[in-house]
Amino acid sequence: MTRTCAVSRAGPGDAALLAALHARCFAKPWDEIAMARFVAAPGVLCLVGTAPHEVAAPAALLIARAAADEAELLTMGVIPERRRAGLGRALLSHALAVLSSRGATQLFLEVDETNAAAVALYRASGAKPAGRRERYYESGANAAIFSLDLRS
Ligand SMILES: CC(C)(COP(=O)(O)OP(=O)(O)OC[C@H]1O[C@@H](n2cnc3c(N)ncnc32)[C@H](O)[C@@H]1OP(=O)(O)O)[C@@H](O)C(=O)NCCC(=O)NCCS
């Protein structure tokens, strides 16, 4: 099956949308004020993704920050009912292209190591293990740090 997900940059008017999407994806949502700051911040990339044939209903977000030649993924999420449709891969792939075009050579991604979906997506996108933080999360779970080389 051909999957064509649309990815676009979030603009100043999209802070509420980003907050709503984040709230659908995470137990501890980031509010509209926080999202407005990300959208306005230099070096921060905010993307929204839409599943095929649903142009009017964004279902995913990604926020990454770049400084000099390094970038970090701050968050990404796909609303539960649109998962496993290629949106996460499409967003990450788009972000890699944009960050690389801006001069970043490496992207760091930090994730709860029990988050099988995110770990699988990062590995499938070429990310390599780059470290671990013991009991980093409130749940007691460890954080796995991945690194993705943007030069290839
Ligand atoms: C992680 C997340 C963003 C993945 O988004 P998605 O749109 O469902 O992922 P995709 O459909 O693009 O999947 C791409 C690949 O990732 C891997 N993958 C994604 N979800 C997976 C799962 N639940 N189990 C195993 N592998 C998975 C697979 O390799 C998949 O390729 P395939 O479908 O061809 O097998 C989504 O599960 C999510 O929003 N989770 C909650 C928020 C979160 O944990 N964010 C990441 C930390 S910030």
C-alpha cells in the first residue's frame, strides 16, 4: 500500500493545534503558551503531519531544536487512532531533511527505553544507541539516548 502523509511547518497560529495534538499523545501535555514559544523560537522546528486523505485534520506533531551542528528531538507524537500509518516515519524523515539542510550533522533522540514503538521507529530511521540515563523518568524507567547521523 502506498502511504502518502503530508507534513507541514507549524506557524504562529498553530500553537493551540500543537497543544491539542500533544495532549492526545502524552499524559503530561505541553500547553499552548509553551507551544507558542517553540513556534517563535529561532532554531526550533515545529511540524504537523496529516494522514492520507485527511488534509483538514492534522494528527501528529514533531518539535526539534537545533544549535550549531547538533539537534535534539524535543517531542513527537501521533494521535492513537492514526498510529502505524507512516505518520511518525514521515515526520521524522522530513525533520531530518530540514535539520540537515540547516547545517545540523547529528540528531539526538532521548526516549523511555520501555517505549517500544518510539525505539523501533528511531532504530528503523537509522538511529544508533548513544547512551543511557538510569531511572531518568518518574516511573523509574531508564532513558535511552540515540544519535542519528545527518550527513549520510
Ligand atoms: C512513536 C510514535 C510517534 C510512532 O508513530 P507512528 O506513526 O505510529 O509510526 P509509523 O507508522 O511511522 O511507524 C514507522 C516504523 O516504526 C516502527 N513502529 C512504530 N510503532 C511501532 C510499534 N507499536 N511497535 C513496533 N514497531 C513500531 C515500525 O518499524 C514502523 O514501520 P512499519 O509500520 O513499516 O512496521 C507513536 O507510537 C506515538 O505517538 N507514541 C506516543 C508518543 C511517543 O511515545 N512519542 C515518542 C517519544 S517523544
